[in-house]
Amino acid sequence: VCTIPRDYQGYDKVLGLCICQTDRLENICDSQCRRQQRDTLQITCAEENPQLFITYRNGSKLLCQGLSWSQKGTACPPFRRQQLKYSLDRYSSNIPTVFPIKKYHPWLQNKGSMDADSCSTGGTACSLKKGGGWEPEEQIDLESFNTSVFFELLLRQSRSVTAKLGHFKEEVKTVYRKLTSEISALKNIWIMTLNIPEEMESYESTMTENYLKAKQQAEEEMQHRKQLAAEYEEGVNKQMQLLQHDLKCQEEHYVTFNSTLREAVRLAEMLTDKMACEGNPTTWSQPDCKSLLAQIDAASNRMSSLIITESHRLKAWGVLGEGTGAHLLNKAKTRILTKQELVDPNGSARAPDVVSVDPVTGLLTPNPQCAMLLSSQCSGPVPSNHFLHPGTGKVLHIAGNVGYDPIRSGLVCTVDSASGERQKPEIPIFPYIPYPVCPDTGLPVKTKLPVLCPEKIFGLGGLMADPVTEIEVPVLGVTIHPHTGQKLAVGGTYLNPITGTLTPLEIGGPMAEPEGGKIVPILGVGLDGNTGEVIPLGGLTDPSGNLMLLGDSFIEPLSGKIARVQGAHLQQDMVLPHSGSYQAVLEAEWLLSQSRVVDALKKLKASVLEDTCLAADRLAALKASVEDMKKSFTARFYHAMHCLQSFKKKQGIASNVKSNGGNLGMIKYPGTEMWIPAVFGMKIPDPGGSSLMVPILGIDFDWNSRQPSPLAGTMEDGNGKGLVPIAIGARTISPITGEIGPVIGAQTHPQTHNVIPVVQSFRALPRATDSELIKYRGEVKDIEEMCHFLEGSSLQEAERRASKYFSSQLGTALPLLFKADRDEKEQEIQVLLEIRKALEKLMQFAKKMQEEEKRIHVQMAQREEQRGCTSSMETVTNVMLRQVILALASEFQECMLKQQANVETAYTKLEFLRDLSGIQTQQAKMLFCGSQHCFENYETARYYGSSGISHSTCKAIHHSVIPLLKSMVQMLEEDSRSYTSSETPGKRGVKGTASSSQSKQDAFSSQEGELIAVDSAALSTREFVIYQYGISFLQFLKLHID
């Protein structure tokens, strides 16, 4: 214990001692004091017993008698005797060979030897001499060693180190990416400057001048593209943030709404079961029924409130019973005409003098003499390009608020939708674009738009042939010819402002802003009023001058209400935002399906006291409405995930071009040995020897020269104009199939190794599949029909095999699946934790009830002893016990309701993640099937250049790599046989070599399964560095494998 209480500092549990505060040694006895006392007391070990000497200040010494205290302890403690019963030689491995070592105590070493009787091992062991280790100052007192404290310290230190390493994960990745970028830049500079002075002297001045000019042009183009790609990436990143925020908000709404719905359905089932069991309404327990009805009513009110809140967030005014647009006025302009006065319940016109049906579009259009009330409370005439919304009775602009529904084969309203569920919600609604009419003549402008093909309409989108080049492009809208009534598909190609090459138009692609020239994402398309050409639309800005994208808010001019940007349209040569789209219809249908669930729940509640059979039918109707709600959720989120993945691809393209400026690699300038950057779309002299300048469409690795070669060359023009450059969009005859079609790329011929065009044959763009099938047609005409049959069978078999094995390869197609799987696993753990908490609360309640019951009985027993036994004592005990139980039950019920709500919320979020994972899995399946009857696998990345290895080059690499791998396997097998034949107990060196080769063989043979791409964000710092190092090492070996 401490001398005084204020010196107490704590207690050491391991040593069992108090920790006291002591004065500094310098304050008690300084260094001079200690030097004086150094020789005052001395103990020497002479002969057998130690002796004590005391030295006085005058120098005299006093010899005390020899200290003859008994030797405490034992030279061989119990744990040592227990250990020595076993010979370590018997338990040692044959390969590493463990040698037992004896270390005598220093007292025994001084004595000379150890008693053979006290410590006998029965085996052979080496004796460790003094100074060979385990010296007294290095020994550990195992008697006072506490393993729990030791492992607590290790765990604390491990967690601390892991946490600190986790803080630097992103920093390490950033530094690594910067290093790789700098190394890549240095490599390009080294290649460009390698042997240039010596080579340039051997060429003509014209060739050198052309080379220097092409090199300077390539470098300037790369810098220019980097700036443009940076502007484009900024817009795409903002769009990605808006989409991810919207998905997060919808996830929160889904979890909150469905957790409340689960509780309501459970209460409804309890109520119907109770009604079915009791039968007679007069015998029902009124408090229980009232409690269940009150809880159902509260749940329905919460769900209604959630629907209203989400409708306000999504600006779904039609779900709220409101709508955007302007009101129509009567002829005297004194009164607003209501929807009931204008439109019949079936959607037809009720007031022919005010509205009429357009014979071409089928829309309700106000008559020219009608007036409308604007948001400024002023009246004005109704323009000709407006229509009457049949659901709200308000006037809106046609462009941007009307869409073409392929299921109904007609136009529908895509804004303020409140019509209900569609039969096939996965079939998209295309934006309707009014056909351009010449303002001078009033006649329709001539266009080359093709007729919409129903066979080319799939889930999430449709495909069409570009009216100029016939390249397969996405359908971005539909228009109707005012004279013929034909439904024409709107879409096409345009000059990409970043690459300068022909690229299909698609939502989110890059376009130059009309005013400032900044690169922004495309939000829609329109038809030019003079030429009828399809033009991209975008570059919307808010009053503050900030860029507006999909999901931003704007003020609808006719009603003054806030709406969400769903696209852009042309109105009198002005680009304006609109709030109607296929996405808005899906959102409205999802909210309406939730409203139908709430209505079914309210009907069930109203029919409880009427009839048991009626209540059961209402419960079945409630469950059916829940299933319909799940279908609408699947359609909504399927489209949302498709949009997110589409913009993620564009984000990757923008980031790639921003980092390399469109540089696909380094190539030799044609006709020289000097290197220049291969910029996609840049023109160089024809490597084939013609005098034409041809664009670079990619890079391939020439296996013969072991150097990269440009995919650029010439071809025969499809219109008979002779030799022309291979360019995207040009028509030519396919050297593989012999058919005429547009060029969509370039490749190396597998036999001749010449650059040939990739021609889109049969009006079908090759899909994003791993296999590259090259078909040759025979000269014999009799087997042509059989070839078509075999091709169809092969396609069916490929689809079946991909559908069977797609689950094992999802990681290579959708990186989002990694995150979905991790989130699902974490949420499963969270659900189990919430259930465990609820069970713990239940056990605590049961234990508390037992304790209270025991306490009451003890109190009653004591009172009986004091007052004597009476007949009423038992009754009093029961009453008190019942009161306590009711109080505890009320407290427990409140606590369990909270726990149950937590469990419902956690489980609903787990259901959401599972549904989301199922949606992503279905999209991955569509990608892997490679079917042309699918919109998900339409790829436009090929129009930004490719630098991959061709099919023929891969075959050549395989021919060289496979023998190398076979030789490695043979070497490992020989090492294994050598290990088996030469293994002897006495040859330790041979054992070590064999063990090493065996470990190499085990490591080689333990790798099973297929290699898949991994998500770098899911890797730890150490795994990320190793993974990137492995990739760089493989890329290095690729150019040096024989």
C-alpha cells in the first residue's frame, strides 16, 4: 500500500500491487550521495557462503558472519519436470528437423553440472553454453505472464496499425496513379526522342518536314482534346452526382415505405386471422380489435404522407392531383374552364367549340380563338404548337411533354401522368418531336428519316439506321409526317467535338455549347426547321448561369410551378428544358402503385366489421396491389440503373481522353523509323503505299515486327469511286462477307495481316461479345441454306451457354455488382444484429418479470409473518402482481415496437439491395447473351478508338505462350519426381530444395477457376499495389514473349 492516500495512482491487476507516486530520486539522494554509498555495503561470495562487509566513513571495515540462509526454490521446477517427460526428437518433423536444447540455470552452470536424477530427459539434447542465449537479463518470468493481457495488447496494437493504414488507402492509390501517369509520360517522351537526330539525317527534307509537322499536329491535338475532355468530364461528373443522389433518395423512400407496409400487412393478417377464428363479431375482443385497427390506420397515414413527400421531391404534380400548364378561359375571358367541362372521362373532347382532336397526332388541341391564363395572371392566345392535357385539363407545349408509346401506337402525355399502370412498362416511351414545317411555304420540310421499325424496339430503347450513313444508331425520338401520317424514327450521327470523327447521337454524349463552345452532355435532339437534319440539344443554364442537367429544377413558364429537367427541346429556335419523359412516367406509375396499395389497405380496414369473407378478399387484393407495386419498382430501377451505367461509361471515356488526349499509343510514322503519337482520327500517310491521307482508327500489335501498327489504310469505295481512305461512315464492300455497308471501324485481316474495314452487315452493329466470329462464304451455292441454319443454331447455343454460365462472370461486365454484393452482406449482418437486440430485450423482460414476481412473493411472505395469515392476502398478492405485470408489459411493448421497427427497416433495406442486385444481374445477363434483340449491349466506345490486340494476334500469342506454360509444368513435374526419388533422412539440403520445388508446384496447382477483373475500389492498399504491379508486369512481358 502507499504511505499516504494522496500518493495512490492506481492498481495493477497483473502484479496485484498498488501504483504509488514517489519523489524523484534526485530529491532524496543525488549522484554524489549515491557515489558515497556505493561501497558502504558489500556482499561477496567466498567459498560456499556469502559474506557481508560494512565500510565506515573513516575507512574501517566490519566483517559480519557468513550468511547461511537456505536456498529457496528448486533447480528443476514442476513445469520443467513435466516438459522433460517427452522427448522432442519424437515429435520433430523429418524435413526441418528440430533439435532439443538444454539451458542450465546460471547457478547450476557455476556449480558445474546438474543432477541427473532431478532432470532426466531420456533423450539426446544439446547443452547451450553460457553466452549462447537465454541470459538472465533476457529471461521472461513465465510464472507471472498473463496471456489475456498480452493478447489484449496485441489486438489493440493491430487495430491501431490497421486503422492508420486504412487512413492512407486513398493517398497511396493517388500517389500510385500519379507515378504511373508520370512513368507513362516519360516512356512516351523517351520513345519520341529515341534515335530521332540520327534517323532524321538519313531522310529527305520533305519527309522530315512532314514528320515534324505531323508530330507537332498530334501534340497540339492531344492538348486540345485534353481541355475539351476536361470540360466534358465536369458535366458528366455533375450528372453522375445528380443520378446517384436521386437513387439514394428513392432508396430511402423505398425502405421507409416498405417497412411501414410490412408492418401494416402483418397487422392486417393478424386481424383477419382473429376474425376467422372468433367468427361471431359480438365475441371479439374490442380492445384488441381497436388497437389493431388504430395501428393499421396509423400505418396507412404514414404511407400516404411518404407518398406526398416523394411526389413533391420528384415534382410529380399529376400524382398530387395538380398539374403544370396554363388554364383555358371561356370566350368572355371571365372564368377558368375546368377539366370536367373540357374532357370526358374516356379522354374525348366534351366542348367542341373549345377543343378538337388533331387528325394526325390524336391530341386535344385548343381552337385558335381560345385564350389561356398565364402564370402572371394575364390572358393570352393559345399558340398552335400547344395541346390540352386530358388528365389535368391544362394547356402545355407539345414538344417535351408528349411521347410516342409503341404499345398503343400513338401519342401519350409524359408529364403529370396519372393514368395508371402500363401493360409493358419496360417498353420505352420515345419523346415526340413535331415535324418541321417551312415558315415560308407552310409545307413539311423534306427529311431522310426512316420509318420506325417495331422489330427494332426493345426494352429501354430502340435502334434505327442513320439516314445518312445507315449505321445502326439509337432511337432518340419519334415524329409524325403531317401528310402521310408515318411514324418516323429520329436519330443519327454527328461530328464528335472531341475526336472530330463521326459518332452516333446519344443522350449524354459530348456536344459543343451553341454560345460559348463549351463541351457539355447532350440532353435531347431536335429537327432543324430549314434542313430537317437531326441536331443535338444541350447547354441549358439557370438564371445564375450554371449548367442545367437531367434532374435539376426549373420553373415551368405556363404555370410557374417548379419542375425537374427531363430533357431539352426546340421552341422557335430556342433550346428550352421540359419535364416530360419516359423516366417521369415510370416515377409516376411507381407512386400511383403505392397509392393503390394505401387505398387497398384503407378498404380492408373499412370492411373489417362487415363480413369475414369480404375482409379476406380485401386482404388478397392488398397483396395483389403489393405485387403490382414491386413490378413498377423493378421497371423504374431497371431504367435508372441503365442510365447510371450509361453515364458511367461516358465518364470513363471522358477521363481516358482527359488523361491521354486520345493517344492510343506510339507508332512509327509511315515510311520512316521515327515515332509519333497515334491520335484517334488523326490523318497520316497511307501505310500501304498509296498517296492518300488516311485516319487512324485504332492500334494493333504486329506480331511479325513485334511493334504496334496503326489501323489505317484504304479500301474500295462502295459506289465505285475507286480507292478511298477507311473512314467511319463511308460505304464499302466487306472483304469478309462481300456485302455493301457502312464502315464502323478497322481491323487486321487474320491471313493477309492487312488493314481492312469493319463493315456493318445485315444492318446490325456487332455487339459487345468476347468471341470474334469471322464467317467465310463458300462458292458452292447448294450449301448456303445449310450455312444459314447452322449460324442460327450456333447463335442459339451461344445464347444458351452464356445464359447458363453468366453468373460466374458477372464481375467482368458490371463493376457495380461488387458494391451491391458487399452492401447486401453488410445489410444481412445488420439484420441479424437487430434481431439479436430484439431477442436480448425479450430475455431481459422475462428475467425482469421473474425478479419482480419473486420480489412480490417475498414481500407478501414477510407481511404474512408480521400480520398473520388471512384469506385476503392471496387476493392482494395477485392484484399487486397483475399491476406490476401490466406496467412492465406496457413498458416492454413500447420498447419492442421500437425494436420491431428497426428490424423491419433493416430487413426492408436488405430486400432493396437484393432487388437491386437482381436487376443488375438481369442486365449483366442481357450483356452476355450478345443478342441483337437487345438495347443494353449497344456500345459506342468503338467510336473513340481502340488499342486492343486483334484476334489473329491473340492466336499468335497463344501459340507462343502455351508451349512456354507446358515447359514450366514439365519442369515442375521433374522437380517433383526428383524430390520423391532423392528424399533421404540424412540429406537436409536435398530436402530443402525439394520442399522449395514442392511449394512452387502447390502454388501453381492451387490456382483454379477463371481470372476475372476486380474492382480497384474494393481492394486494400496492399492488394491494390500488388494488383497494379502485376498488371504492369504482364504488359511488360507481353512484348517480350517468344
